[in-house]
Amino acid sequence: MSDNLLKNASASGVYHLATTQQVTIETAARHANLCVLKADIAKQASTQDVLLQLGTALGFPDWYGANFDALFDCLTDADWHPAKGHVLFINGITRLRASQPADFATLIEVLQAAAEDRRQTNAPFWVLIDAPARGVPTLAEA
């Protein structure tokens, strides 16, 4: 994958990416000097557990309330992991999709809204999930 694509804020967003392709994308992201963060969701995680695990893995501040509004606020906060751009790998959310489909859909909406907000500030913000989801394209360049 071209690290130039990863630097392109207008192309960034939420994408499905198979775990087998993550090393290639991570290498390109680091080559592009983007902040790379990873969240691996534990098995059988409730929605609350998923939000807590995301907060811990992504290094959110102490005030993070582990709810969808707080997730959006942290992801769009300019002081959270200051960088030229971000690439987030989120693995293991297929279990949430199976057990809590409505909350899974809300999580995707929040991630997409955060990506859109970051695009408005011309900051590359890539969220790469290991679960195919309605409305989430597969990253074609992988």
C-alpha cells in the first residue's frame, strides 16, 4: 500500500481490513509517520467491555466515560495522541456484532462520524476493523 494514500485525509475513514493484511498497512503507516494504535477486543465482551477496552488500548484520558459520546469526544480531541494522522486497528469486534448488533451498528456510526470530523480538519484518520460490516468498504489498496 502506498503511504501516500494513508496521508490522504480525504480518503481516510472506516474500512474493513483482514488481519492478514495488517502488517503491510502498519508498515506503510509508520513509514508515513502516522500514529498507529491497536485495540484487540477480548472474547465475549459486552458493549461496556468493548468501550472500556477501546479506551485503555487507545490511551484515552481518565475522564473517558466508556460510552459512545465519550468515544467520539476522545477520537476527535486534538490533544489525544497529537500526530499528523492516525491509523487505528480494531480487532475482535465480530463478537459484538453477533451478540449486540444494534450496539455494533452504533459503534460503526461513531467511528465513521469521528473519521468525518477528522477529515474536516484535514487530518488523516483511518479506522481499520477486522469485521465486515454494512456500510463499511473493504480497503482496496491492501
